[in-house]
Amino acid sequence: MSENAKNITIKGLFWNAIDRFGYQVITNLTTIVLARIFAPDDFGVIYVLAIFTTIATSLVDSGLATSLVRSKVVKDVDYSTMFVFNLLVSGAIYLILFIAAPYLEEFYQINNLSLYARVLFLQILVQAFGIVQYVKMLKSFQFNLTARVNFIAVLGSAIVVVFLAWIGLGFWGLLLQAVLYAFFRSVLLWVWGNWKLDLSFSKESMRTHWGFSISFMISNLLGKLLSPLYNNLLKMNYTTEDVGIYGMANKLGESPNLLISSVVQGTTLSTLTPLQDDFPRFLNACRKTMSSLAFLLFPVSFLAICVAEPAFQTLLKEKWNDAIPLFQWLCFAGLFISLTDMNVNFLNIKGKSKFALMLEVIKVGSAVGIFFFTYQHGLLAVVFGQLAIRILCYIIAASMSVKVYGYTIFAQAKDLFSSFLISLLAAVIAYLPLYFGWISNNLFLLVVQTLIFALIYIGINHFIKNQIWMEVLDLAKKKISKKV
């Protein structure tokens, strides 16, 4: 990787980390505040509707945004074509869901679901307005600007949501959170973006990007569909409260993994695109990216598993205790989601979106099939089924990577091994105070476990002079020396 590409990547990782960490911290804190106020069945209502917003938002983007980001040359008409197409599709989808809302209420037997759905689905329309501005920022490597937009948007929506909860309208805050975030984000993208409104539409532009976009759209849709699909399958066999318990465990359980992988993927989609035709450099950059992902991903996930019990009991009330073991196993399963997604990201950069589509079809089909063998045995059995599917999907994705650009599963294991082993060791040692009951106060226990884990993980990496850790230290020293 050239020095310029390396600097751009490091800069992108830094700002994407601030972006995603800020978003995730604020979102999770807001969720915790609301979870202390509302019962699991209130969250169950939101999780049931999530499948429709997931499908709709995937169709609105349609993969055009990703296609433009990975394209070396993009014309003004390409941006305007994407804007017009997304706007028309989002309007049509919202109209269909608006009309269908009463039928959803009748099907799920949840009072006022029709009204809730029509309000929640507004996010589909709102977010379509900001996609072009966001793509232009990514194309010009303005990661600091996208971080600022996302952080302010999520903070603004969180403040409104907490205020609504404080004045006794909390459920509407829970419902409006996604809509408010989409609204604030779109407004800020237009304020700081440099694209001027243009309603030109080119059939040639659509044809150019459609081949990649359609495969990406379907694979992206299927990739996001699994969790909300499980929520709806559970609703048919369990109570709304059970859906809320599972949905909360899944949301919090996947968040450490999706947080880290989104930071890395959000950067590499832009920075690795120029290297896609240079085989040796591309493979080397992929290996470095995978090692960087592992360095961040494994410690965050294993720490979350380790401190789950005192964290839940400190931050949430006893009504959420049933979610703890589900959360821990979903955290572990989420590791394989992130590793799979990274392989898929590399495949998409190489223009092989059809491989990603093939993988998602296998994943969703297998997941639905295994659900019907596990749902009768309880929620934990359902989670174990998901874990098996995610391991299988990672193996398949890694096999596809070998075929496309030569990144073997053995090379991946080598790049992942040290971070995995050190994280596991740190988690085992940090778990001892909980296992032996040395500390009774949950908050103090949470702090002690976190400190033990951090000291062991950082200490071992410093002792063995891990390359990524050394680069982080060098970068920090340079930043400090510039300020002094």
C-alpha cells in the first residue's frame, strides 16, 4: 500500500471510528434509557415493523450509491439519476406501505399498529433526500464531514427522544427515533454537501450501474433481512414480550461487531477501490485490513461477552435478565457476521456482487430452514441455530475470496489468530472476579473487569510488538508532537 493510500486509509479509519463509535454509544445509551422505562413488548412492536423498513430502505438505495462509490469516474448526470430514481422509488414504497398499514395491524393483532407503522415508515422518504450528498462526500474522502453529520444527527434525535420520554410521551420517542435521525441527517447533508439539486435522468447511466446495483441491492437486502425476519418468525410462535427480549439481545449483541466492521468497511470501500486492478497490492491491502479489523473486533466482542451480566444488571432492570445469555451468544455469532461482511466488501470492490448475492441467498434460505428445527426448543436454541449459519457463511465467503483474488482461509486464519487468542485470554482472566464472586457491587465489578481486560490486551500486544498496535502508537505520538 503506497504512503498516500496508507495515510488516506488511516485518516478514514480515524474519522469513521469517531463516527460509528459516537453513533453507537449515543444510540445504545438512548436504548438503555428507554429500556428502563418501557417493557419488552413495547420494543417488540418496533422490532416487528423493522422488517418492512429494512426491505424498503434497501430498495430505495438499490445499490446505486455503492456502485457510484466504487466507480473510478462519476459524472454529474450519474448523481442526478440516482437522486431521481431513489426519490421515485421511496415515494412509491411509502405509498404501498401506507395503504397496507391497516392489514398489518389486523395480521399482527397489535392495537394502533397501523398508525405506528405509517409514522415509522416516514424514514423511508426522508433518507432518500440525502444519499447523493453522502456519496459525494465519500468519493472525495471527506470522512470528517460524514462523521460530523452522523454524530450531530444521532445526538439531536437522542435529545428529542429522551425529552419525549421525560414528558410522558416516551413510546412516540421510541417510534420516532429513526425518523428524526433520518431527518436531521438529510438536512445536515444538504447544508454541508456540495451537490446542487438536479433532476436530470439518464437511461444510459442507469444501464451502466444497474448490473452491479441489482445484485448488490438484493444481497444487501438479504443480508439485512435476517434479524428482522427472525423477529417476525418469533412473533408467530412466541409472545410480543419474547420478541422484545430477543430483539434487544440481538440489537445489543450485534452492535459491537457491526460497529467495528462498519468503521473498517466504510473506509475501505473508498480507499481500496483505486487498487482493485493491481492484484498484489489489493491482496496485501485486504490482508492488512483484515488484521486491523481483528485487532479491534475481537477485544470489543470478547469484552462485551465478559461483562454482560454486571452491565445488564447495572444499566437495565431485572425485566431484561433473560436477554443476557442470548446477548452473549449473539456477540460471539456476530464475529462471523463481521468477518463474512468484510470478505463480501472485498468482493464488491472487485465488482463481484453476484458472489455476494449467492452467499446471501444461501444464508437466508439456511437460516429459515434451521429456524423450524430450533424454535420449538426455546430462544437459546434459535440463537445456536443462527451461530451455526453464520459460521457456515463465513467459510463460504472465504472460499469465494480465494477464487476471486487469492485470499485463502488459511491466510485469513493467520491474520486473525493473534488478536483472537489474546482477546480470549484477556476475557478468561477478566471473568475470574465474576466467576468467584469476589466483587458484589455490579458497577464496581464492571469497571474492574474492563480495566483487567484492557491492561492484558494492550500489555500483551505491546510486549510482542504487534504491528498494528505499534502503528497506532506512532500515529498517536505524531499527533501529540504536532500539538506540542
